[in-house]
Amino acid sequence: MLLQAIAFYVFAFVVMASAAMVVVSRNPVYSVLFLILAFFNAAALMLLIGAEFIAMILIIVYVGAVAVLFLFVVMMLDINVTRLREGFLKYLPVGALIGIVLFCEIMLGLGVFGSGTATLGELGKAAPQVVAITNTRAIGQVLYTQYFYLFQVAGLVLLVAMIGAIVLTLRRRPGVRRQRISEQLYRPKEQAITVVKVPTGGGVS
Amino acid sequence: MWADLYHFFTTYWLGQAIVILAECLLVTVPLLVAVAYMTYVDRKVWASIQLRRGPNVVGPFGLWQPFADGLKLLLKETIVPSSANQVLFLIAPMITFMTALIAWAVIPFGDGLVISDINVGILYLFAISSLGVYGIIVAGWASNSKYAFLGALRSAAQMVSYEVSIGFVLITVLLCVGSLNLTQVVIAQSGWFWNWFWLPLLPMFVIFFISALAETNRTPFDLPMSEAELVQGFQTEYSSMPFALFFLGEYANMILLSAMGSVLFLGGWMSPIPYPPFTWIPGLIWFCLKIALLLFVFSWTKGTLPRYRYDQLMRLGWKVFLPVSLGWVVITAAVLQLGGWVPKSF
């Protein structure tokens, strides 16, 4: 238990510190790398409470895919950091307001001041007892039975967003010579190669 | 006395820590020896494909060649370019090497022979293998060289693309198993060798192997370090030990993906014929033989195939493998459901 407490405080501290460094650090590439560190330690916190599925998905989705794209974009862009810093004080109140609102929402949802206990109780009923089964199956059972339709709708929304993004960026340029791989593969032997008997010293004309 | 020792190693945290450390060493040291000899086998296989002898000077049959190479790399000077980002430049090879090693924690070498038998073994492997890209992309950026950067960008795009199809391959396997635990994956394949998943899921096995080639940046997908255009890609600025770490990490990754292939498709530690005398041979040996078989195919492809063009590589990943593997997931799920073969643990 002591070991677990120490691990929790170490991971929590690193999450907070690296999250702060994401905002503070001068080099945007460092920011993204600190963001990755924050994701990692958040996953470790998930492991500590026994939510191994969520932890792994967090690493696969955020560290393995999203952060790679961030890093990609940040490395390619020539970002002028000093110009980004100019508006820092101007935007600080707005950012702080959003932060406070989100914090209050989480606190209310968790049932501070006796407000959210009812909703938490409802949610708790939907989840099967996690003691006997692995949490992968617990999540699967809730998502594919209780919230099946909502889950499918969420998938559809993502599909539409994906198709939308493709349609927006797709443009046909005229005059481009494309490679048609199937045509190349179906070309018969007779059109592709000729066997020539080369006389010594004669060469091929 | 033995009971006391057993008590010490199973209950006290110091004893447990010693046991875990010993387990890690038992996996890591043979792995590093295997990596060293994989470079030797690679060179021997290419040599015999090209009708050459390969390394044959240092020691009998050139067997000390890997150690001579290692010693040479150790003694060279570590050069950090003056315009490079020094911290990230040195961290990058460590990331590559470490991600290649930590994945071995969940690989089952035999029945119960596994460091950490976790419930989400497949997801853990997938998560760790998706981290390998960071070593390369950080190296490319920190080198502050255009060759290195281009190589890193190519590699990142390539690894992200082929991970998608590897993900779908893993999903089909776990549909057939009904568990994310790697030991369960192997147990689900028990029986004759045609019960292993390579035959029922043959297209997925092929896709897995080709994606593994792309993940490890091997020919025909070695564009990130194609020497004709990019000098040595993201490794251009590296020398000495940092270079050696990249090299070791790459080979360790190859062995890891071969081990993944054996666990997922070739029945892990199972013997191909489930009767004596074949079952008398320890499972560990069968497992190593299967890994060796896949590694041989790795060397063989490198000695045989030319390099892909970059747009063809992307086309293969996104327009061929992604639809095929996605379709195969649907087909597998439908066949399992309609045929009544849904694994019991569901």
C-alpha cells in the first residue's frame, strides 16, 4: 500500500509538472514531448486503479497516433514562438475561465457538495460488477448492450467527419499521369519482354 | 531451509524484487546474444543468396564477428553534431532500444514462462510497438540534418500507416481467441499444426508479416534509410554507441515481431504434432525454432526484393491492406457467429 501511494504521488506529480511544461516550454517540439510524458503518466495512474484496458487504449490512441501527428505538424511548421507569446496576458482570463468551468463541472460530477451522487449512482448501476470479470469485458458489456445505439451513433458521427475531411481536401489535378498498378500487373509476357539471341560481338540493335 | 528460501522469495518485497530482476536478466541477456547473432545470420544468409562466403575471418566460421563489431562500435568516438539538439539527440537511440526491450515482458516463452502474465497482453504489445516511431522521429529532428529529417518523416508516416493493418490483424486473432491474454492466445491454438491460426487466418498472417517488415523498416520498405537517396536516413549523424543502440533496437524489434508472429499465428510454444516424441521437446525450443524460421524469412526478403517507391508503399498500406484486413475482420466475426464457433469465454 505504501509503495502504491508513493507510485501514485510520483505519477501524479509528473503529470502535473509535464502538463505545466507543455504550456510553458519555449520550443513547441518540447511541448509535444512533454504532452506525451503527461499521457504516459496518466496511463500509469489508470493502471494503479486497475483500469488496464483504459491505460493501454490511452497509450495506443493518444501516444501512438495523435501525438505522432502533433509532432509531425509541429516539426514541419516554422513556428515563431515569440509571436505566439505576445497575446499570453490577453488570453489568460479567457483560458482561466474555461479551466475553472471545467474544474467545477468535474467536481460537481464527482459529487462534491452532495450534488452529483445521484447521477454517479445511476452510472454505477449500468456497470457490471468489476470484481469477477476483466475490465475489458466489463467495458464491452456496457458499451455493446446498455449503450449499443449511442455507441453506433458515435461511430457514425466519426465516419461522417472522416469522409468530410477527405472530401474537403480531395482535389483532382488535370494532366497528372497516374500509375495504374492493375494494368501493369495484367500486362502479358509477350508485351513486356522479348527474348533475343545475341551473337558474340554483334550486340543488340 | 528450502521452505525458508521459498518463503523469502515469494513474500518479502526484497525477495520479489530479486526474482523480478533475475527474470528480466534471464530474458534480456539471451535476447541481446540473439540480436548479436541475428546480425551474423543476416550477413550469412545474404552472402549465400549472392554466392559469397560472408563473415568467415574472426573465429571459427566467423562466429566472433558480432563481438568484434560491437567492440569496434564501443571504442569509436561518439560524435554529436554542433548544431544538433544534444539532449534529444542522445535520448532518441535510448527510446528505440528501450521500447524494443520492454515489450518482451509479456511474451510467453512456455506454459507459465512469462515475466508478466497480464490480461491485456495484446494491447500492451500493440501500444509498445506504436512507441518505436518516437525514437526515429526524435532522432531525425534532433540531428538537424535534412537527410535525417526526411528519413524520420518517411519512417513515421510508414509506421503509422502499417500499424493500422496490424491492429486489424490483432483484432481478428483475438476474435478467434476470446481473450487479450497472450497465454490464452497460444492455448487456443493447441492441437495439430493446422489448428494454429496461420492456416485459418492465412491472409492475415501474410498481411501481418508484410506489415512487420514495414514496421521494422526492412527491405522492401527500407525507405527511411535508403542509402541511395538519404545517405543513411535518420541514422546519418549517429556514430559509435548511439548508432549501436539504434542497430540493436532494430534487430531486437525484428525478433520481437517474429515472436509476436509465432505467438499469434504459429502456436507459440506448442509442438506441431501433439504426440510424443515431439511433445518431449521443451516448448521453449519449439518457440525459438518458430522465431528463427520467421527471422530467416526476414533475411531472405532483404536479400531478394528491391525497394518500393514511396507512393507505392503508401498505396499498399492504405488502399490494399486496410480494406482487406477490415473486410477479413467482418468475415471472421460473421463466420464465428454463424458457425457457432464463438469462443466460450465470450
